[in-house]
Amino acid sequence: MKSGSILFIFRVCCFLLLSPINTISAQNTVSENSFYLQTLTNARVLYHQSFGGQSALYNGKEYEDYFFGFEKGQPFFYSAQPGMGSIIYDGVRYDSILMRYDEIKDAVVVNHFTDRIQLSNEKVRGFNLYNSTFILLIKDSLSSSLVSSGFYNLLYEGKVSLLKKEIKTLKEITTSTAELLRIIEQKDYYYIKKEDMLYPIKSKKNLLEIFGDKKKEVQKFISANGLNFRKDPQNMLAKTTAYYDSLKK
């Protein structure tokens, strides 16, 4: 690309990226606002494409990997091996990215040649890995029921949604022979999002309370399909949430 073209693109992108959205007149229509937001997104994409392709994705800090084995479990979501995924980072979508999700550090790690780069969580709007979708949720006064801020697995999305948070903890145990063993303990937390409220689900009773307006139908569905919260909470919650959502349509 010629230097003059690069300079022009840089000036256009800087203007669009630095122009605050709240400067748009209140009299502008929704379509005009949507056009502005789309233009802003296109500008970001154009900027990143013009200055090194995916270079903006690979400017995080160096990731500190685990240089020891585990007696039980592993720190990453689904697999310790990197998988191809997609991510929305700093307002730009990147596809076919070799990545892992470290659930101990709650960090997204991308591979760049021989480098392992840990992305900045506040810039990650969401990502998809191993056919699972994750979104960033921040614990605040409006979502105090969350166990923590971080990435949550969106298991079902509709008028009501189901989310899961896996928290992994590294434990070190010294045996009687002075051998150091490292194990990964995992605890799962489930949440129903209904009418912009998040409800923690710790039992079948919790679920039936939230789905109280269709309690009889939901109870019958659970029994008819042999669903069991204690034995298989994720399967039970995903199928029941989808069924309840179908009753609301």
C-alpha cells in the first residue's frame, strides 16, 4: 500500500474512532445512528487490516504457561490443546484464531507463531471455542448474584437464557514421601437470565420457582424426560430452559 493511501486511511480511522457517539444529535433517526455505528466498526476493521492484519489481537502480555503436570484435571476449558475459535476483541471480530481459555486465570490465550499471548479481558466482548459461546459479565450492584466477574458459557439463549461459570482452582498436596502433587478442582455455577435479571440455580426447586408461571408444565416435562439436576445439571437445565422458552413464544 502506498504511503499516501496509508496516511489517508489512518486519518479517516482516527477521526471515526475518536469521535464520541454522544455527539450525534438527538434528532437523528435510529437508522442514522446504526449507520454511524456500522461505519465505526468498518473503520476499525479497515484500520486493523491496513496495519498488519490481526496485529491488534497480538499485542497483549506474554502468557505464563504451566510447566508442570497435573495429577488430576487440567486448567483449560474442554481441552489443554489450542483449538480454532473466533473472538470479538476491541470491537473487531477475528475468525480462525488458535486459542485456549484458561479457567484458573480466567484468561483468553491466543497463539502467535511460538508466542502465547494473554488478551486483556476488558477488551474481549465474547468468543467462541469448541462450539461453545462465552460472554463477559461484570459483577456489580445489578448482577450481585454472580459468583465473580469473568467469562460465562452461554448454554442457551432466548427470551430466557442459561449461563454457566466454571471455576477451576489449583491445589498442591504433599504426600508422605514428600512428593508434590498438583490437582485441579472444578466448581460449576449456573444462572438463568429472565427479564434482565440473573438468578443462581442450585437445585431443581430454584428452577421451578423461576419458571413458576409454567411450573406444572415444566415439572411434567422434567419427569417425562427423566431429567435429573443432581446427576446431570447441565443437560437438565439446558433442555428445561429451552422447553420453558418454547412455552413463552
